[in-house]
Amino acid sequence: MPDFFDMLSTIARRRKAGGGAPFATVKATEKWLKSLPADSDYDAHHALVEGLERFNAENEAVTLGRMKSLMKLEEAGLPLQLRIVEQYVRNQASFRLARQALWRESWVFWSLLAEAWLGLLKQAYRGPASAELKPFAAEMATRALRYAGLVMRWDYHQARVPVGSAWRRMHKVYRLAERDGFATQTVQINARPTHCAREYTLVVLMGLAHPLGYRTQEIETIAQIFEGYEPLSLPAAVPQREAHTHVLDLSLSEGACLLDDDWVQGRRLRYLALRPLTDYLKTLGRSSAVEAENGLTQQVASLIERGGIRRNRQRTNRFGRVWVAAGMDNILAALAQPDAGRTHPAMEPWMLRDESTEGMGFALPEVPTLPHGRLVAVTWDTSENIWQLLAIRWNREEDGQHLVGTQRLSHHPKRVEIHFEADGQGPQEKTWAVFMPMTHLDHGVSNLLIPRTHYRLGAPLMLRDGDMLYRLRLGEVQESHEGWLRVGMDVIGREQFAVAA
């Protein structure tokens, strides 16, 4: 009788090894991979995603063999993932349902790989097989950083801000790599050499670029430019005034920010020298006619130079109703100095939630349909004609409320008239623009919002504000807002309009 039960146990173990644990050995994993659908990339990718889900859910002892099984899954999955991503990027202009399905497939794939490699890394330090796994810590940590960074990048595609826990995880893994001396140890991922410090820096750069308002193709273009930039500045522990421009605090739940006058050296402070990168981005914008027209690399360089967009600054709870004009047509109408008491059919009442020196937060009763980057003008009283100009940067749902965050671009925007001189290059007809004058609360520069059709880098432009006529020279594009460009400018001269006429 004992022999009978022993036989049943043996059969059960074999069945478990055959069908219950397809990734128990490298050979079993290779056999499972051969069963993937061969006639459809999407079906094969979906099966692989389900396999990764099963791999992460298995309650198996972590061994070197299990790590090799995961590498087999990764090796088979990355080419499939590349083709899925290519379809996803191509399908942005059409096939909305397919686009969403492809985004989800990609996001889940990155998430499962990040979870798997992070789990192995943890076991390398505190599991029973740590002795055989720890020599491969650089392989695991680099992959954990890369795939966690790709999850954050795919969140940007859906205009979602990476959660604080994602930044904390990135900082923790990078600190571990620094502590154990393998932060710059080269490993191969998909036949490409990289290391922890490089993957970590790429994630930080995407955070500084803050691509929430960009299209999918633009986000991927930015990422490819960063990945192709070889002399990438890596985090340094000792600040250098003549070189470093940005600082990271590895104890916070956020990315890098602009380095001000605080040059202290701290155990968890790291410094980046990003001026060569921003110069390179500006060179790309000048060397390519398409880029120069679109202003993408110029915008990214400007965002990095301004230190990104942070939402973790001190905010003051300030509740009450404000009036909002959304979109440039409504903003121009709102800034036209209406008579006191005049009705404003285009105005919307929004509930203010909090405010900081850099922006405002709102709580709306329903999901906003405004895209990120959309401009809004805000006032407390429409009869006073005192407006602030803001740009929508993020939105999320929290406790049943739909929250919207905005960045303040100007405290006192003014509607002005612009035109090119008769002998100048560009449209001759007059049109409206928005002048954003410099104040001590702003970033120290005056900007101009003009239609895309009226932008020529370095072109002279005439601006009329009341009785004053200004001659300007258009500078670089700071940001694109749905057919309107926020540009820098230099004032060449001014005179009374009557004299000029």
C-alpha cells in the first residue's frame, strides 16, 4: 500500500512539472516558448504576457535556473514587444480601440518584466539562494531599472503622472547599485550595452522632459534621442559649480530639479550636468527643418533648463469658485477688456482646491476633456478683468473627485495685436497674440503666444499694445499649445503709435 501512494505522489509531481510549472527549468521554458502562436504577433505577445503573469505568480524557490528561465522569456518577448510598439505608434491616427489594446499589452509586458526582475533582485540579497544569485545583481538591477522606467514612460502615453512609489523604487534600486559598486558595470540587454547608472539617468531625463502633453510619436522620439545620446551625464555625489545644473534627492518621491544656490553635499544628493545635452537638443532643432518647425527638441531643452515641472512644492488649501476661459479663442475673448457686468457665455465655473507659487489645483464634478498643454485663463471676478494664464499639466481621479493640476505661465497676460512689417517675411495681415510680461513672481522672462503661422525664428515682428508700438525679434519656441506657440522674444525698440503711423 505505501508503494501505491508513493506511485501516486510521483505521478502528481510529474504532472505538476509538466503542466503546472512550465518555467521550472530552462528546457521546460524553451519547450513552452515553442508552443507560442506563430501566425500572429499579437496572439504570441498576449500568450507571452500570460506566461509572465504565471511566472510571477508561481510560488517557486528562486534559483539561478529560474533567473535563466526569465532571461529566455525576455529574449523571446523583446522582439515581439518591439513589433507591438511599432504597431501602437503607427495606429495613433486611427483604430482607437486597437491603439488602446496595444498600449495595454505593452504596459503590462513592461510591468511584469519589472516585477519579475525586482523580485529576483530581492531574493539575491535575502533569499536562500543568495550566494549563487548575488554575482548577477548588476544584471537584475539594470533590468529592474530599465523596465520600471518603461512602465513610467508608458504612463506618460496615457497622460498619467508616475506615482511617488515608482520614484522611490527607482531611487532605492540605484542606491543599492551604488552601494555595492556595480552602478556602472556593463550588462547586455537585447544586444545593447548599458548599466544601472545609464538606465536610471534615462528615466530621470524623461521626468524632466515632462512629456504629458506630447503625442505618442513625440514621446517615443524624445526617448530615442535620449537613448542615442552617448556622452550622457551620470549622477555624481560631489557638486561642481561650473558643471552641474540639476540635483536629485534620493530620499524624495520625485525626480530631478533645477539646481539653485543650494550646493550642499548630502549622502542622498546626486548632481547632473545636463548643459551639453540641452545644447545638443538645440542643435538638433536648428539642423532639421522639420524639428525647427515643430520645435520639439527646443521645447524639451527648455523644459530641462527650467528644471522640469514639479507638483510637490508647498501648496495652500484654497477653496472657492473661479471663472475659467479654456482654449485660445475663449482666452482672447476674455482678455478683450469687456464692460463690467457683461455676461460671459464661454466661461466655466471651476472649484479651486489648492494653490502654490507655480500653479493651481482644481476639483471638477466630471472627467475633464481638456488635453494636457491646453491653456486656460482664470479670474476670481470677470468684471475686474484680472486674469492669470495657466497650462493644464496633469489630471487624476482621487476619492471620487476629478483633479486637475495647472502650471502658471503669467500673472498678467495681455491681448495684443501683431503683424510683420511690409518688407518682412511672413503673413502681412494683423492678428491677435497674448503678451505675458515678466514679473518678479514669474520665471524672469517675457514670452509671447502667437499662432504657429506667424512664427519664424529670428524674424522681426511688430506688436501694438494700446498706444505703444514695439519692434520685436522672435526667439526660440518654449512650448506648443494646440496650434499656438509660446516663444521668447527680444525688444528691439518702441515708439508711440501715432508717431509710428
